Amino acid sequence: MFNFFAASPKGFEYSLACELKEFGAFDIKESVAGVYFSAPLELAYRITLWTRLASRIVLVIYKGACESAEQLYNAAYCIDWPSHFSNKNTFSIDFHGTGGFINNTQFGALKIKDAVVDRFRDDGDNRPDVERVNPDFKIDAHFRNGQITIAMNFSGSSLHQRGYRSTTGEAPLKENLAANMLVRSGWQQQPVTLLDPFCGSGTVLIEAALMASDIAPGLKRERFGFEFWRSHNKTMWTAILDEAKARATLGKSRCNIKFYGSDIDSRLVALAKRNAENAGVDDLIEFNVSNVLNIEPPAAEGFLISNPPYGERLGSVTELLQLYYQLGDKLKKEFGGWKVAMLCSDVELISSLKLKADKQMKMFNGALECVFNLYTLHANSTRRTAPELPEGVDIADIAPAFANRIKKNVKQLEKWAKKENIDSYRLYDADLPEYNVAIDKYVDYVVIQEYSAPATIPEAVTKRRVSDVLLSLPNALGISPDRITLKTRERQKGTRQYEKLDDKKLEVITKEYGARFKLNLTGYLDTGLFLDHRVTRKLVGEKSRDRDVLNLFSYTGSASVHAALGGAKSVTTVDMSNTYINWAKENFELNRLSGKQYQFIQADCLQWIKENSDKKYQLIFIDPPTFSNSKRMEDSWDVQRDHVNMLGDLIKLLAVEGEIIFSNNKRKFKMDIELLTKMGMKVVNIDDQCLPLDYKRNPHIHNVWLITHAK
């Protein structure tokens, strides 16, 4: 009798323990990411060949306390290694775990290596060679909580590698994970018609066909870890292999289960067919290229088991939510009598099926924690669907108050926007506290900005509400889900967040009071145009005729464009970011503005003001950040703390009859009017004059002040 440990992904322990019990193993004990068991050699061979769930099987040689490097060395040295493998064989050591005296796994592996070669030498043999790649004999060591376990890797390379899959799709599903899905869904115990409408490279269906055909999952493996073990019984192993081959031939001839797979990606379907052919079960599975929303149940009853897509990239989440919702509707309408099992890493996505789960389990797809939901679809069950809505979506079932508010806002704003000659504006800004998002329309696209929720609201509730928003919007606005982008940001308190989000660009051109601007809806948190400053920019344009205009902290130069279109004598655009200076130049080109009168300067604005006090401008627009500690600035900047000094420097650049339009987004900003007046300035608040209609629900979005020389 030998002692073993069957390693597995986290969440497999119960299933693996049950599998080992069915094999006839002894002393079964579940642990973290695996199960301990005992077995005679013949049974150990069978388990290694037939396990569908384990990642590897290791033969435990030593287990005991270990609290120092000396103890680790002694534990490894006391093992009679020459009785396990020859010095003519290569070996390697996989060391897992750190803590205590072990700072890194390389240290632990080195100590065991030293002990192994010393034991060979002290026994009068030459030392064996270490081989990192494809060694003959693998030693597996695990250190945890002051205990060291030293074992031989009995199975070899990971058991999930069955040998039938040469390549995979973009998000490969490991074979033993697919097998666990089949076990935990109940399909293995009751094998019936099986459908996977997101089949990818075919793993779920191939594993199911192997089960139904009584084909050992390790039958196509070329090598096992015990082959260079000196106690290996080749005769016994050959007999077990021959028996497995005979069972496979008989089992496949008797298999009468139907398997169906489909995917929208023809390349993946072709790959799935090749994998099924490699596994020898291609004649049992029918593959098709198909959109999941077009599939039909291939039988009156069966199992639908799948690992549907769950995207991480911005822009994909809305489409996926719609897909899940419409799939849930289709399943309820057309798959009555079926059982459904879905694996997904995103709880909100799978919740969008709007199906009541019989059971929910956790599984790990690599390091990714997933939920595995089981559903029973009852015959003649349909979801109530409003007849006037597109297929599959009943807004009343999702977020009626939110959807109604969006429709109301659209009705109010569409005519106004057309009259104003603008096509980008804010549709919604946390109008309803429970739906804490801002929604902006940019031409034919929509950008949703998710504010961080208060700590009093559970994260799960917040995510569910955002999902409801994304599900409701396409129909409420009458647009395709692929034209909706979700961004997450902190509620703005004046700081301009220019962080890069993605190299992918979605660029559109918007119009505003006769001006045209380039927008990037996906690359950054901000799109290149602050909609709340629309009226302020218009004011800049109206005040610019025959004036020398200065735009500081210019961002993408939109106020500069309005100044130029308004007939400015000259326009100087200053920003610290070279990216935004170049963007400003593009906006000028879009509006066919060119000439030496338009200057673009990349500089620290505060420093530039100090260095150019000899220049004079009749109109200055400045919209500084609330706070900045950029490495390219000499000092940190705080608008409340530093606005007086900054305006004191800036007034020196203002012509006698000139005007400064000063804006910032700090919600509790207090202008020091008394001190500025003593410095010879006249300061007038013009917030009401600069508040756009689409922001009237939120009048505290920014502060705007008109500053002139006191007369």
C-alpha cells in the first residue's frame, strides 16, 4: 500500500474525493487543492490512467515537521533515493510554498537537490544530473505550516493534458475543468443528449464523449512520471493499458448519446473538429457554426453545458449583458424540459440570464474564480415580454424607473440639442440615486461613467444596478449595444483624470455651435471634450473677436477653436501634455484653421505665466485642475490654496480692457474675492450664465468667474 496526493484546482476537492472513492482508494482525505489517499500499486496505475479530475498524482515518500534549512536537508537526505531512480537518469525538483525560513522556492529546491546528490555520492554512486526540461524523474516538494512533504511525481506532466488538443481558442478551458462541469452538473450520472452552444475548441463535448464511450482520459498520453521509477511494474502497467484500449473500443461501439456543439467563430469550430478527431470521438459529435441566439433544441430533453464568453475589455460588457439576457429568454421559451449548467467568472453577466439557479458552485478556471450555476427549465415556461419591445427584452422586468427617466430626458433634450446645433450632450447624471452613473451621448454613441458607490451600499448591489443600466439602455435609447461604452471613475471633484485606459481607439467627430472636435470614446477616461464647459466655450468665442486670446491648461484646445472661429486676432494654446497639444492641433485642422496667429505651446502653465509676464492678452481662459503633483511641475498645485497667487501672476498678462474667464471644478471652492480686490481685480461670478441645459440637474458642476482690472 502506498500513500498518494492527488492535486487538483481549488473547488475540485469534493468531486475528486468522490471519484477516488469510486475507484476503490483507501484513507481518502480532502485537503486544499487536492485529496490524500492510499492505494496498492495496481490501483494507483488505474487511477493515474483513468482520473478525469486530478491535475497530477504524487507518491508521498516523506512527510514531517520542518523548521530550518538543516531539517529540510536532513529530511531529503534520509530518503533512499538510489532505490527510487538510477544515477543515470536526470531529475528535477518542483518546490511549492514559502514561509518561515524559506523565502523563495528556489532556496527550498536547492536544499533538496543538495541532499539528493549527496545521498547518491555517500552511497558510492556518481551523482545524477539535474535537467529542468523533461527530466526522467521528478521530485515534488510542498512546504506549508512548518510541514514538508517530499514526493515523487507519479503521473508526470499535468493530467489535464490528454493529448488530443494541439492548440486552443483564446480562452482555453482545461480538460479536467470541463470534466468537473460534467460531473457537478449531474450529466455524468445521467448521460443524455448534450449541447454546448459556445463550444470553442470543443473541450466540454470531447470530455463528455470520452466519458460516454468509456475511454480512459490518459490513454493518448505519451509519458507518465513513474516510467523511470525503479519500482515500476511494466508488466502490470501494460496489462492495464491493454484493458483500457479494449474498453475504449467496446465503449465507443455501444455509445448512443448524441452530442452537439456550435460556435459563432468558424475557426474555433474547425479547431474543435480537429480536436475531436484527435480524441477519436469526432463521429459522435455534430459541430456547426451558429449564433447562440439561433440554436434550436436538438431533442425534447437534454443538458446544455457551456462556458460562455465573459469579456474584460471596455466596450464589450454591454453587448455581453444583452447576449446573456436574450439567451436566458430563448432558453425559457424554447428549452423547456432541459437542464442548463453555465460556468462564468462574472456574476453579473450570468445573473443577466434572469434564470433562477437550482444550485450555485465555485470553480476555478486557472486563477480565475468562476461561478457554476445549474438550472432546470420547466416546459411551457416563458418570460413576460412587452410586445412593443425588440425580441427578448422587457424593460419593465429590469429597471423601469431608470428606463422611464432616460426616455423622459431624451424627449426633453433631443429637440433642444438640434436647435442648439450640438450632437453631444449629457443625458443623465445620477438623476436617481440608486442608479449612480453619468450618461453622455456623443453623436451616435453613448458613454456611461460609473461613479464609485458610497461605502454603505454593498458592492454586489452596485454591480447589479450598473448591469440593469446596461441592459435597459439599448432599448430605451434605440441604439445597438456595441455603441455603448462603460467607464468607471471616482465622482469628479474638479480633478481632470487623463489616465490612459486602452490602446484601442473609437474616434468620432462631434459638432458644437459650428465647431468640430475629434473625440476618443475609449482611449481615456475623458473623451477629449468636457461637455459641462460647452456654454463657457461659446462665451469665449463670443468675446474673442479682434482680441489676442490665451488658453491655459487647454486640454484638447476646444476653447481655442471657439476663439479662433469667433474671430480672434491670435490664439495661444498652452498645456503640459504633448498628447493634448497635438490633439488641439488636429482640432484646428478639422475646423480649417491655420496660420502663424495660432500658437501651440507645451509647457508647465504656471511656470509659463511667470516667464511671460511681458506679454499682453485681451482675453484669457483658464481652467486649471483641482490638484496636481505632476513630476513635470516644479511644485504641487491646489486650486483652493494657490488660486490667489496664480491670478496675481496672471493679471500681469491681461491688457487694460481685457477679461479673464476663470473656471474650476472643485465643488466647495471659495474664491478669495477680498484679497483679489485688494490686488486690483474685479471678480464676478457667472455660474448661472455658463450652466448648460443638460446640466441644470447638477448646478454645482463647476465655478466660473469673470475677472478684470479694477477701475
